[in-house]
Amino acid sequence: MSSRQERYAERQYLRPGEREIDPSTYNLIIGGTLAYGFIVNCLMVATCADFAFKLFSNSVIFYILYFAMVIIGTMMVNGSDNPVVSFIGYNFIVVPLGLVLTVLLNLFSLAGYDKVIATAFGITTIVTIGMMMLSSAFPRFFLSLGKTLFITLLLTIVVEIIMVIAGASLGFIDYVVVLIFCGYIGYDWARANACAKTVDNAIDSAAELYVDIINLFVRILSILARSND
């Protein structure tokens, strides 16, 4: 069983000392937490380009910091029942992904791809809303996809690594990853609504949706840029 599925099983029940909040407040916290992450990323893209490029120029340090922060953040989000700790962990995920976006989007902008960036943002927004609506309509179907999505993503990562080493074209991989993260958005939204309605679960769910949406956006951006070329 994947860690997401294990965490979902735990979230279905109230833990000692927790209390449920009303569904509207729960969804508001998810939306607010997501919005916070995206706003932080926008500010980083607008103001931290020089720092991000300097850090990225030393790839070893960059990747060590990136993976260390993401791993620590994920452990804090998944391992804590305290919403404050989970929110701090969420920031440990938002910041390194924000640095990647800062480098990527500034490079795309310098290359004259501003319209491509805007189009990718619009498509990601529409797809995300659409997947959430489908997930709300067919929650059982999306909840059944957990193991399939996990195995498919793992195999895709392995194939992508092999193709990078072999120097092969990665074009079709982007389409596969887009489909996987469309599924993950639906899956994580269905789980968010099936969990006990607590503040900590709202933040945890937002963190997972945030990662899904960022990955979806990056792959859509890659597809559009390749098409534009």
C-alpha cells in the first residue's frame, strides 16, 4: 500500500483531541492553503530570479537542498496531526518547488514564451476544476484509482530516467504524466472529501493537491512549448 493510501486510511477517523469542522470551513482552508502556496510561488518567480539562478548554477547543492526540503516537508505533513506543523511542512514543499518554477518560468519568459505560460496556466486551471467536479460526481471511482496511479507513476519515472540516460526523446512522457496527475487530482480531491473534516486534514489534502497541480502545470507547459517550437 502506498503512503498516500496509508495516510488516507488514518485520516478517515478522528484522532484523540481532534474535532471536526463544518464542510464549508474545511473546503475554505483547503482553498486558502492552495492559494497561499500559489501566491508564494508567484512572488518567488517575480522577485527571486537572481537567487534561484545562482543556486541552480551549482546543481549539486541545488538538488541536495531541493530533495532534502521536499522530503522533510512531506514527512512533516504526513507524520503530524498538528496543523501548525503540517503547514510548516507545506512551506518546505512550496519553497523548493517555487525555486524550480522561478528558474523554469523566467527561462521561458526570456525565450519569449509568455503567451505559452499564460495558456498553460489557463489550461491547468480548467483541467483542475474539471477533475474536481468529476471527482465530486464519481468519488468511488476515483478512490479506487490509488494503487493504479501509484504504480503507473513509479513505472513512468523509471522509464523517463532510462530515456534520459539513453538520450531518447521524452515527448510522449509528458502526455502520460499529464494523465497521471489528472487522475491524482481527482483521487486526492475525493480523498479530501472522504476524510474526517479537521484542520490538519485540510492542510494535508491541500499539500497533496498542490503537488499534483504544479506537476500538471509543468508538464502542460512543456507540451505547449514543444508544440510552439
